[in-house]
Amino acid sequence: MAFNQQNSTERGVSSGSKNKNVHPAAAKEPLYGFMPRKVGGDQVRFALEHEINPFTKQPHTQQYRKILEARKKLPVYAQMDEFYKMFNRNQIIVMVGETGSGKTTQIPQFVAYSDLPHTRNKLVACTQPRRVAAMSVAKRVADEMDVQLGRQVGYSIRFEDMTEPGTTFLKYMTDGMLLREAMNDPDLQRYSTIILDEAHERTLATDILMGLLKALAKRRSDLKIIIMSATLDALKFQKYFGLASDAAAPLFKVPGRTHPVEVFYTQEPEPDYVEAAIRTVLMIHRAEDPGDILLFLTGEEEIEDACKKIKLEADDLINQDPDSVGPLICIPLYSSLPPSQQQRIFDAAPSARTPDGPPGRKVVVSTNIAETSLTIDGIVYVVDPGFSKQKVYNPRIRVESLLVSPISKASAQQRAGRAGRTRPGKCFRLYTEKDFMSELEEQTHPEILRSNLANTVLELVKAGIKDLVRFDYVDAPAPETLMRALELLNYLAALDDDGNLTPLGAIMAEFPLDPQLAKMLIVSPEFKCSNEILTITSMLSVPNVWLRPNNQRKEADAAKALLSIPDGDHLTLLNVYNNYMQNKYDKNWAWTNYLSARALAQAENVREQLKRTMERYEVELVSIQEPRKLYLAVRQALCCGFFMQVAHKEGEKGSYLTVKDNQVVGLHPSCGLDNQPEWVIFNEFVLTTRPYIRTVTEVRPEWLLEYAPLYFDLSSFADGETKRALQRVVNKRSGKFDRVDSGADSGAQKKRKKA
DNA sequence: GAGCACTGC
């Protein structure tokens, strides 16, 4: 096994320590004698202490020296020699490091000193699941290396490439960005080492990258790979990345630096976890030492509700016993809150009302966002009811939905750990220890097992993966999920019948969009409405733009009605965006119309990015001047992407049946259609209190037959009202298509006037 | 007559 071999080539060069005789050349050149991938800890420490920064040739600053002293105290720094021994001898390493080990900032630097990418026109990449992490870690590492961010050390995220080609050799990036690069350069030739950080989070992009990198390691023996993860998952990754079938990849382990957290369980299961959570928070406030509380709940409504109740009950307690109960503030936290509100979690706890009075306390009530994305210092108590909203995918009806489900053991541990960041803490689990041991899954199912994979499959095919079913996944998705994705891509003509990428599919893959949206956008010039489809696509790619504050629902609905287009919600989105652009001079326009300025600005940003991609692939930007014709064209273009998301009205009660999948659905209450058209196309199927279709536009069956003849081949339909309705259209259409076409339109117009 | 858990391109 390579792991245990002596490396004879290493001995000759490991003499660069400052304690020994320094070669005269090394006095000027800190990296003198460094051989790529044969570098040892002594040499690197010598370079770190050197007068001169080897990458800028400038003298090191005071700040550099100060940060270096702090770096030396990190657990990972003490294991530098061990790291180089393992790194030099292995192509793939799995590394575990608990929070506070310094792995994210230090390991990529260690690698850079060994790879010497700046001398070989290469890059070391380190991926992160989130943009903010990529940005902030890159900034920190640039400071540590005494270089300017964006030069030797940079980052690359969607909408922002903070790197300098030819200069940057250490790059932090989102996992999604690296996946995009792999699509166009499957060998990732620019990189000497690729580090996947936070691999235990198992994002879709990280999982796919692990598969691609495992295969790539066999083609590129010069490429090194480091998988960084939390402890629990290490063995799985070691086995997966073992290059021989029986050998596991070596493990590099670094202890963390956190404080102990005492865990408490309830004696009995709690029937109402929200009620129990509120009770526990108040119990802590009354009985425990000072320190802030973090409570995990599942969603916005639950959180706002709990905050109100906690506030009310805490005020009661204070009134009853003002001498022993301190003031309490309750701060909600979830992603759709505006950033200014999210900042409140960093406010200090309220101070005591009198100099010797009981101290105040801060309670943060949060979704899972506080489990990974955001860390709040000062948390000493965590209340964990054991639930979160999780995405589930049903490939049979192609529906993703959110379900409140029990969390995994790994997730529970992560939550508990949030109590021990600044000092020893306590975690109150609102379930029994027995349930923790026997009912909770070890790990949260990776995203790849819970998602619609249409997008991913297209990316993989573009990256040159021929056989998706036999691809070496860390966890293989259900075959039906893959079949559903392949089927969709085939109907969209992105893949041919043999599963090969078509020229259309190759362009579709270049757009950061779901395949349906990409297809619709690419064909839209044929309908002379690509400007408008571009806008609609952008609006569909950002969070909901409609605001509906609890106490102003009527006003919000009225404002929305003024912007609505009766033919369909897609056209309403177009109208909203155009109005937004026309009123840009008015800073309050979005707010006075109950629209999210943040989401609209995002749509504008996305639109610019998509526009650049359209220009690169020569997808024309065109419009029709006459509004009525334009709207008609837009609705036709929609059919080219979303013909598999059509519903047909059944009976008079306003219920619809989705075509082919035969799901009974209702129009979502947010739908702006002023009648109930016989045929509609929808953007999404949501499963909440009932099955709903959301963002809906009226279409004509003739368009479906015309633009998606394969999917609307009547022989493929089960008998039923939908098939009979389509059959009638086919019969009428034979011979006099144009007349029927305009007739249907005026019929719909009349109906609308009546309503 | 209701909801965006969280990310990412």
C-alpha cells in the first residue's frame, strides 16, 4: 500500500530549516530548493518565517507576522509534517477536521507550497457549498498570505470572478462553479490539486464532482484530490476513493477546537414540539446561567408564531417576578428575511434593567440556516425539537416538495455543536434518547437522492459521461429518477434516442437554468419574442417577487391585481419586470407595489447573465411590437419548454388533471387567471395542504399538438376526457387549422368579458 | 384561498 512506503526521494530536500545552515540562495529566495510535491514541513516553515514573501517578492508586513502567530496555534498547523508526508505519497486524501481546526484556510495554503502552482501555470482550487464562504475564506487567506485578494489568491462565484488569470494560483470557488468548468473541460487541466471542502454536506454539485474526480484521477495521475469532511462520513469517502478495490484512501485527521456541550433528552416524546420548544426556552431563561439561546424550528410561519408566543410569555414571567427574571429579546431568522433583519442576530443581548438586576438574554429562533450557513457567536444553549423541512422528490409524478421530517443524527450533532463555539454549552433535545438512538437516521439523505435530476443529467452528459446509470456515484440515485430525467431531456430534444447530446442540448447545458427554461429560451427567437422570454425566464429563476405582509394582505392583493395580465401568470411576471424597469427612478416603487426589490434586482442580474450567454451562442434577441401578437407568441413559446407541464380542466368545479401524469390539481390561490381556461401550462406543481399548480398560463391545445407532436401523440394517452378533448382538436384541425385557431381565441375572449 | 427549508449555476 502506497500509504506505508518510505519515500526515498524526499530525504535529500528536507533540510531547509532555519536552524540549519541556510544556503546563500535561500536567503533571497524563500522557496529555494523546493521541488513540487517533494516539499517538507521544515522547508515550508522556513519560507513562512522568511523576510521575503515568495509570491510577491515583497518583504512580509507586520500584519502578516501577527496573523502567522495565530496560525501557528491552529491544530492543523501542528500536523504540517504529517500532512506533507501523506500528501506527497498519495493522489487522493480524505481529511477530517472538526470546526476550529483551521482546515479550510490552512490546507489549501499547505498544498500551494507543495504544488508550487505559480511556477507551473496551474491552480489549486478549494470548493465551498456557499458563495459567502468562498468569498470570506478567500479574503482571510489573502490576508494570511500577505497578498491582495483577487491576485495570487482569489475566488470565483456566480456573477463574480475575483481572480487574475496567470497570477491567481489559489482559488476558492463554489462547487457549482467547478462543476460548470468540468462540463467544458472534463480533464480540468488548469488544476494541480482540487480540494472539496464540506463534502459531508453532500450537495448535489459536490456529489457529482466526487464522481467526476474519481474517474479523472485515473486519467490524470498528476492531479491530486483532497476530500475534506466531518468525522462521521470519513470512512465512506475513504472507501469510495480507494483506488484499488480493497484499499481505502488514507485519512488525515485533525482535532477541532470546540467546547464540550452537555446534551439533555426528554423523558417522554413530546406531542407538540413547538409548544415544548417554547416551554424549554422559558425554562432556560428562568433557571439557567446567562448565555444566548438558539431554537431550531422548520419554517417562517412557525418561527414568527413562536417568537410572538415566547415574547408574550416572557413578559408575563417578568411581570410576575421582576427581581429574578431578566429581559429577553426574540429574533427570528430565515433566508427570506431581508439582510438588514438577518443582521439582528448579531445584536447583543439586552442588558439588565437595573445594575444588579437579572441579566438579559437573546433568543434566536431559526430554520436550518443556522445549522450550516450562519454561525452566531455567544450561543450557549441550543433547543432542538428534531425536525426540519426537507426536500423530497417523487419521480413517478415528477414532483419535488417540502416535508417536515425528523432530522438525522449527524444533523442533531451539528445543532448541538452550535452551543459550544464560545464556551461550554447545553443542548436540550425535545425527544427521548431512545428515539435518538433508534429512530433517527445516521445521515441526512444526500441531495442527489432527493432531487429532480434533469439538470444534473444534462450536465453529466455534457461532461462526457456516457452511461449515467452505471456512473460511479457515491450514492446512486433511484433508476426511475434517472429515467425521468433522460425522458424529459429526450422530449426536449436535448438528447437523441440513444442518449447522445444533440447540438441543441449542448447549448441548453450552457445556460444556468432548468432544461425546460433553457429550451424555451433558445427557441424563442422563432416566435419573435426572445426579449420577453428572457425576462420571464429570469423572473422564474429568482425567489417569489410578491410580498404579502400579514397585516396588509388586502392592499398587497390589490396591488398585485393592478399588475396582473389575465391570460396568464407568466405574462404578469413580464409585466411586473417591465414596470419595474420603467420606474427605476423611483426607489420606493417596489415597496409601494408590494414587490420584493431584492428579488427584482436579482432577476435583473440573472437576465444580464443569461443575455450574455444568448449572445455567445447567437440566440437572437427580438420582439414583436404589437402587444396582442406579442402575448400570443410568448404563450406559444412557453409551450415549447413546458409541454410536459400541462393541465386540462375536468368538470366545472375548477379542478384540473395534469396531462399524462393524471394528478388532480387546483389552480394555486395566487394564480391571476380571471377564468378557468380549459388548457393551461404551469411552472410548478406544489404539494402543500392540497396539490396545486402555480404560475399558470392559458394555452391552446393546437399549440401543444403542433410544437410537441411526440409528447402529444394520441396513441400514447390513456383513455379519458383529456384524450377525447385532444382527439376533437385533431379532428377539427385536419384541413382547417387556421379558422379553428382564431375561433377558439374569440371564444375565450367572450368568456372572459362575461366573467 | 395559500406560502420560500437551504444552497448553487
